[in-house]
Amino acid sequence: MKASPWPNFAYSELRCKCGRCDSDGSEINPALMDEVQKLRTLHGKPMSLSSAVRCAKHPSEARKATPGEHTDGNAVDVRCDGAEALQILRLALTLGFTRVGINQKGSGRFIHLGMAPVGGRLPSPMIWSY
């Protein structure tokens, strides 16, 4: 596999993790990842992605009536909580993300960062909580 153009993110960590598809991470939207890389640089410390590309068979997508922006390669979920989540959110809102979801409860805390086009099938810009 070719090397990713983003110094802090490998294609292998961007791929669908359903175990039933041939995703290799290259399906991610490069414009989205350019913004994620800017965020990582501004944040100044490692950012773990709990999810990026998901195929329609991925359990999180299969139970939806219409697959979300992860299936289009237009979203990542950044694993974070507490003060770090607030810092990432503040920085993300200064960048080109048009869809932000916040999950700060339970054990799987994250911030969803997406770039759905205005006028597309998903409301954008939008911010929500899970």
C-alpha cells in the first residue's frame, strides 16, 4: 500500500474495520484528512481515531436507514474526553469541518468531524450530541 500524504495518519488506521470488506483507507476524502491533519498539528499531540471510513456492511452503518458520511469517506471520529475533548472541539470549529457530533458519555467518548457538502443529503453545517 502506498504511504499516506498525512504525516500523522496512515491509510491503515483510516480503513473500515468491519472485517468483511476490502477497504484500505484510501477511500477517505483527502480534503477531510487535510483538515484532520491541520487539527492534529494545532493540537500538538497524538489523536487516536476510533473510526474513519466505514463500508455499508459495518455494523454502525448497517443499522441505519441511510448510511452516514463515514461511508462516503467524509468523517472521522476522534477518541477524546474531558479537557482534551474541549480543546479539540475549540480547534476543530476554527477549521473546515461542517458537521460535528459530540459523544462525551460512557466509555467510548469521541468527537465526530465531518465535511458533508451544503445542500447534500445530510444537513450541513450541523452540530449535535449523541
